[in-house]
Amino acid sequence: MKYSLRLLPSGDTVTLRKHLMASGVDVEGVKIISQKSQNWVIQIDNVSPPAANIIKQQLLSLGQDAAVHKDVISGKPESSTVYIIFDRRKLLILKNKFASQPFGLKELGEEISNLTSSYMNIPRQIQLRDHVIDFTKGPLLSGILNITPDSFSDGGLYIDSGRACERAFEMVEEGASIIDIGGESSRPGAKNTGPEEEIRRVEPVLKKLSGKLPVPISIDTRKSEVACMAADNGVEIINDISGFTYDSKMLDVAIKTGAAVIIMHMQGTPETMQNDPHYADPITEIIKWFEKRTDEITKRGMSKNKIIIDPGIGFGKRLKDNLDIIRELSAFKGLGFPVLIGYSRKSFIGLLTGHEDPSKRLYGGFAALSISLQQGAHIIRVHDVKKTNDFIKVWNAIKGEINNQ
């Protein structure tokens, strides 16, 4: 008898489960075997040589592995980065192994446990006043509706409230699960819009849409006066590009109204953010900022289950920073919150493709979308809802199931 061999995609548990089921493996066996293909890879910075050597030894004793600096065996360098690779099922054993070790490894074991627990226990739903944001149905689309004369891509298109409302309903038809409405441009170099003007732009639209859209509305603003007006007109999500740092009253409005919040990272302000932004390690620095900011916000009384985070593509970021964020988007899931990504039509795509016209950046954006989906993004904020939804439908079909957590 001649055997037939075939390689399955590495690390693809969905495809593996499908093949196991088709081959007659029992359900419990499918669960056990598919779990064996899932490993954690965790980066640990500032590790001393003795600690690095112990980590390596302990991982090897479990049949796992760790990548360490080539010179730690001789006690150099003073500190380095270690990468541990281990089977998810051995987390408790690993934690116990570290518990009796010196050099702070007991605390490290607990931190690893907390990190992986946060990653695995991101809320699958967010309960709003009148709607539910349900991530179990896969990545959701947030449709962008700018009521501004000067937004970088669609400025001036929806100044008329009637046209803006038509576009809102159109985006819902196209597959949007959230409509994100803003009255102030946040493009690089944009001037601050006063709250009165922002309200004048968005209030007529919100009044016409309140109670009529079948999906929740998000208000894109930094100002408490605007957020308060929006909440009075049915808005259930507050999307603050300053991460609730610009206006000290913003968080009070969110807590009082029960709104969910989108906390975005931005270096500087829209006026200054692209004036030579700099990071030594963008992913680590942005994660540390989120850790501090979400801790401050929850201590103020905001429910952890109503927080969404956005690493802020294009907001005080260089080209390489934007690419790093998309490439390593899943790292932000270790914070324990749903992750929103907003790459749509942004200038980094133009830099790579040569398209100065934002409306011509759709196909370049699809590359960013593909990686964002692979990395487990929960919300995709876009201008081109219908085309993006078509892409996601095919992506989900190829994956075989929705596997967003």
C-alpha cells in the first residue's frame, strides 16, 4: 500500500479541526489534538543572565523552549530579551515551576498567567443602553461618517444633514455594525474646532437618526459638551482620539450616561502629532500607555467591560510604527480589551502605493485589513463599508468559522 502524505497549514487550528472531524476522530480527541498545535510565544524584556538561564532550563524540562541571547551562558549581557515558547495547556505547570525560583521568576510566572488570562477573556459582548456589541459574530465594521468640511478623505461630502443620514442608513445596509459620527477633522495639522461649531454640525444628524438606526452610534469627539449632547440624542459609544485626556469632564459624561468608550493612543495633538513622532519600541510603549490609562479610567468608575482600545494608526506614528502596529496587533489583546483598528485610506498606505488621493487607497488598505483580521481585530473602522464587508465574508469563508478570540 502506498501512503499519501500532505502538510497541513502550520498553526491553523481551524483547518486541523476540520480534517480531524472528517477523519472520524471523536469530539474530545479533536479538542485535545487541536490544542496541541497552539503555543504561546511571549517576549520578556530586561532579563538578567542568571534568570535567562533558569528560564531556558525550566522550559526545556517541560519539553518546551526559550530563545535567549547567545552570551547569557557566560553571564552577558547585563540584561536581555527572552522569548518563551510553550504549549498553552502547560501554563499552570510553568507557573508552578517558576514559583520556587529566584531572580523574581515567581512574579514573572504570575505575570505570564495574568497576561494570557487577559488575552483569553476579552469580553465577547458589550451591553449598551439600547444595543449590544456582539463580537461572537466576528470582526465588526464601524462606518465612518464625517460631518466636516475638511476631513482628509470625505471632507464636505456629508455636511448636509439629509445626505449624512442617507449615508448612515446606507452603511448599515452595507454591513456596518456601528456608525461613527464626527464633527471635527483629526487629520494631521487640523486646527481645533470649538464645541459650539462641532455641535452645530452633528446635532441635526443625530436628532434625525436617534432611535431609527438598528445599530449603535458612536460619537467621535474630544469635548464633553459634544459628548453630552450626543448622549442626549441616542449615542451609546464615545470615541475619544485623545484617550480621554483632552477634556477632564469627558469620562464623567461616559460614566453618567453609561456609554461605552473607545480609548485611542495619540502622540501629541492633530496639529502637532506628525511633527517628528518618535518611539524606541512603539508596541511596548503604546501598551504601557494603555496599561496606565485604562487603570486610571477604571479607578474613576468606568466599567472595564465597556472599554475598547485603539492603537491609533496615523496619530503621531511614523510609517514603520504603523506597520509594526498592524503586524503585531494581537499584542494589544493581552490588555484584555476589544481592539479597534482604523487604517482606512490613511497616508501610510499612500506612502507605500504612491496614491496621494485617499479614495484610491482601498486595495492597499485590504493588505492591512487581511493582517488585522489574522491578528484578531474586533472592530474595523472604515470608509468603504460594502467592499470591506465583501472581503471579510470571503476571509471568514476561507477560515471556515469565526475565530475572533
